[in-house]
Amino acid sequence: MSLDKAELCNSLLTWLQTFQVPSCNSKYELTSGVAIAHVLHRIDPSWFNETWLARIKEESGANWRLKVSNLKKILKSILEYYHDILSHQILEEHLPDVALIGEMGDVTELGKLVQLVLGCAISCEKKEEQIQQIMTLEESVQHVVMTAIQEVSEPVAYALEFLYICFTFPPSQQLSMVLEEKSLLQAEARSLKEKLSRSDSVDATTTAITGKKLLLLQSQMEQLQEENYRLEGSRDDLRVRGDLLEREVLDLQQRNDELTSLAQEAQSLKDEMDILRHSSDRVSQLEALVETYKRKLEDLGDLRRQVRLLEERNTVYMQRTCELEDELRRANAVRNQLDTYKRQAHELHTRHSAEAMKAEKWQFEYKNLHDKYDALLKEKETVVRLQSENKMLCTQEETYRQRLAQVQSKLEEAQRTNNALETQNRLDQQQIAELRSQIEELQRALHAQDSKNEDVSGNISMFILSMEIIIISF
């Protein structure tokens, strides 16, 4: 089934973006090879390692020669991965022209290169994770991706009972069951190929489902093949190992018999050695005892000489002791006299202390009397000063009394004047009240006589005004 190259490239770009690597936002950025290199590093870090990734120049930019160099390194490593790890040969028609990709940005050749990366992803050790990642894409993208997988890989089958067989039956029976299952799966794969070739007119949904199933079948078939190879290798290894173990058992039995006889001889020799060792220990003890006695005899002569020296020293010490006793008696007599002198000195010191205390007491009393005398002198001076001040105050008091009499006489005159003024004020108030009553009567008369001429009213107004001025002046 042929694919539109633009659609293929767009779908593969969407798949690459799921790895979240740098320089993977557009098809133009893919031409530098940086994003593809990072994706390969994510797919198999052991093959496309950090050292290999460091050889890819990320600062290629618009330099198409650096882009072509990066793409050549990537294509070479992919082909080696297919040959050494996947044991799969790439057809000539699936090989991209990296010069066209780097220089012209050819979409068709770029799609071929990304298809090879997709083949690495679904065939590596983590292919289950990669398949699950593809299943998370949109249906249309999944359809294009699975069709691209069919172009670069052979479809394989899937075995549901694989884990049950591996953990339930022995290796020989596992091998026969796996081979039988393999033949059945191959037949199913052939029938699916025939159905796929006849279903070109089937809609996109059916094709996507078939592609998913083929993808799962491929991964399971590879697992079965690997398990088959492992079981066959294990069977041969176990057979060879069994033969080796049988020969080793025979050798060990012969060696065990030889070692048993040697052990018996060694035990008898050990018993004899213990007897000889015991006798040797006894001889050594006796020799040590003889040496001890010899040393004791030598030490005895030395002790006798030391005793004579000690007796001579003892005589000298006795004489020295007698001399010291005589000196001690003389010293005791001198000590008694010294004690007498000490007692006399102590009594004199006690008397001196008592006399000193009396002198201090008399001095304290003298000081108190002197302070009292000074206080009395100060009190006497104060009394004299107070007497003189008293005389001055008496003189001032007489002067103040005369002034007070004068002020009282003036106050009485002012009070009489004030009383006269108050009487006059009351009279004036009475006159003002009478004048106000007269003014009110005139005002009422003025209002009653509205028909009179203006001259009369003017005279009355002037009279009223003059009366008010008089009242205000009072």
C-alpha cells in the first residue's frame, strides 16, 4: 500500500514529537538530524550512547554540509544497528538519500529515514513501551505509522499462552509447544497477509485495527523466537553440564577414598606426636626446675652478705639514735622557755588591745561633745539673728497699721459715695421708665392719627428720637 509522502512525514513527525526532544517542531528542523539522534538515544541508550550523541553537531543551522554530515552518521549507525542487533537487512529501496535531505529538505527521503527510526523503535528491547506510545496517537496517525512499519518490517504473530507455557511445563515440553504455537502463528500471519492484500478497498478504521494486531503479533512472535532459542541453548547446556557433573562425581569418589586412607594414617601419626609432645613438655619442666634451684643457691650467698651489711648499719643507726635523744631532751627544755615567752607576749598583746579600745571610745565621746558644742553655737547665732529680724518686723507692723487706718478711711468715703450714686441711679431708672411709658403712649397716638399731616408726624418723630437719646444718656 503506497502512502502519500507528505502525510507520512507529518504523521512520523507527530510520532517523533511524543519523545519531547529538542529541534522537533517542524520538518525543516528534522533535516539537521539533531532531533532524530536524540530519539535514537531514547530508543536504545546502550547502542546510541552519549559518546555517539556528542558527535552530532547541534549548531549546524543553515549549513547544509553539517546537516549532511550529521545525517550520514545517523544512517550509518542505524544500518549497523539493524545488522548487528536486529539481524535484519534493509532493502535498497528503503535507504534514504541524506544529501537531498540536508541540501534540499526532500520530504520523501526524510520520510524514509524516519521510517528506519520507527523500525528501530518497534524492534528494540523496549518495543512494548514504544508500541503503547504509538497506540496513544490519533487513529489517522496510527494508521499511517502502522502502514510505514509494514513497509520496513515483516509482520509476526502473537501467542496468548506464552507465559503460561513458560511457567507450567518442563523445558522439553515447552520447546515442542512453542514450536507448535510458532507454526500456528505463522499460518495465521500468512492468512492475515492474504487478507491484507485483498483488503485494499477496506476503510481506514479496519486497516488501523489490522495494523495494530499485526504490530502486536510481530512483537509476540519475536518474543517466542527468542524464548525458543533460549530453551534450545539451555537444553544443550544442561546436557553438557550433566556429563561434566557425572565425570566430576567419579573423580571425587576416587579422591574421597584416597583422602580417607590418608586421614587414617594422619590420625595415627597425630597420636604418636601427642605422646612425644607430652614427654617433651615434662623434660622441659624438669630442666626449668633445676635451673630454679641453681638460682636459689646463688641468691642464698648474696642474702648472707646482705645480712652482715645490715647488722653493721644497724649498729651505726643505734649510736645515731642515742645522740638524737640527747638533742631532743635539750630541745624540750628550750621549747618550755619558748612557750612561757609566747604566753607573756599574748597577755601583753591582750592588754594593749583593751587600752586601744578605751582610747578609741574616749576619742569617739570627745568627737560627739565637740559636734554638740558646734550645734549650740549655730543655734545661738540663729537666735540672735531672729531677734533682730523680730525688731524689724515690729517696726514694719506699726507702719502697716498706720497705712491700714488711712486705707480704711478712704474706703469708708468711697462706700458713702457709692451709696449716693446707687440712690441717684435708682431715681434715674424711675425717670427712664416714666419716659418710656410716655414714648409708648405717643407711638400709639401716632398710629391712631394716620390722617394728620407729615409735619406733625415729623415733629413727633423728632421728639421721640430726642427722648430716646436722653434715655440712652442716662
